[in-house]
Amino acid sequence: MNSATRTTETAANERLVLLSGALTLAAGINKFSSPVRVSGNLSPGLKVVVLLSGRLQIRLGGHPEQEICGPAALVIKNFGGHLERDQVFAPDVPIRYALVQMDETTAGNRLVAALGGSETGEGPCEASSVLLTCPANQALQSLARQIMTCPIRGFERDLYLGGKALQLAALAIAHCLSNRAAIAEGELISLELESIGKARELLIASMREPLSLPELARKVGLNVHKLNRGFRKVYGSTVYGFLQEYRLEQAYKLLASGEMNVSEAAYHVGYGAAHFATIFRERFGISPSQLL
């Protein structure tokens, strides 16, 4: 699994360098037909990624390996030099992303201090590196889509995208820091986490005819408010927002693999064909029939 042997389709990818190289914005879609490993040193700076869809495993320096499932936000602080990185991208589901990278001066001392550093690393790289992840909320997802579908052309395009890049970075960092604080304070106790996990399993099992929100909450022993709050904290969306994302990812896999046609895939995940085509196009940027 390496970049030399992968089979990849890339669409709508863009890379923009601003502020004399101090700020870089990249966005696009990558599709992998098999798992892809990317290894090497990560350059110094602050990197913020919003992953709209796709899955990857990442190991950074001395940090434990983490699995990231879109929609998610990823914040990497590395001001100790080159940091070893190992990533494996999963196949089948497109990697749809917006990425912002900036140097320490652009990020600012207050932000660098707020992110803190690892206390477990032994070397200078690990000691000054931070890896934060959390589910991407609707505001982050909307910003990433605005970057990917920028309607502006001409010299003012750079100004628009540069502003959106800084806004995306700020919101992603704030969201990840808030998520870290909530976990540290034990906002979701283990019993609630277990119930939320059970609710996820029930949603997936009843995908074609999903349970009502009150019924789902009753089955897992939570009230509706706690269930929705827990889903937002753990998965970055409402209960039914999570379900729609799961349905569409399953449909994408079925269509991309040739296992089903459009109407069969729509029925399999619980949608009527007309509505399915509309939300599929909104989610992935292409119509379902384009995968056949």
C-alpha cells in the first residue's frame, strides 16, 4: 500500500499559496480503489483539515494511532521540526477535504499556546506536537463546501478563498479544543457513551425503516435531548444527520462496486429514487448514475 502503486481518480483539486507562502489552502476529492499508505516527514507549522467524507488511519510521531471518519476535523500542531507521519486512506468512499496550513508566525503565539503540546513524547518533535480530532459540525462542513465550490473567478478569488481558509482554521481549532475540554471534564459519562453506541447500531440495523427519535431514545435508555446531544458530541451531527451520512456512504459503495443499479441502491438504503438522486448529488457532487 503505497503511493507508487495506488489507483486513484482525482477531481476538482485546488492548491492556493497566499501571504508569500505563509498560508496554503488545498481542497478537492480523491478516490482510491485500494488502501493507500502515505508516509514521510510532516513539515513544521499548523495544519487544519476538514474531512467531509472518507476514512483514514493516522499515526503522528509518538502519538497513538487514530482512525478518522468523515465528516471530521483534524488539527496538527508541529513546531519542533520535521515530524514523522504515517497515513492509510481507505478505499471505496471518496476523500473529500479542505486543508489549511500556516507557519507559526501566521498562527500567532496565543493560538500556539492554547493548543499546548504532548507530554508523552521523548524527542523534540513529539514534545512540541499536538494532534486533535473531533467530528465536524455543520458550520465546518458548510465552510469546506464553500471552499470546494468557490463561485468567484479572477483576482478576487484569492481574497475570497484566503478569508474562508482562515475562517475554517479558526472554527476547526475552536471546535476541537471545545471537544477536548468536554472529554476532559467527563461531559459524556461512560454509560451515556455506551447508550449512544447502541443507538448507532440500532439506526444502522433499521436503515430502511428507521425508528422514530423518541422510540430510539427509549430503547437505549436516554431522553431525546441527551441522545441528540450525545450524537453531536460523538459523531458531529444529529441522529438523523448521522443516518443520512451512513446511508449515502453505503449507497456510494454499492454503486461504485457495480453491485446494484441506482434504484436498487436507493431502495437498499431506504430512499425513493428521485429524492435519493438529489441528496446524493448534494453530498458527493456527482449524480448516482455517473458511478455506473
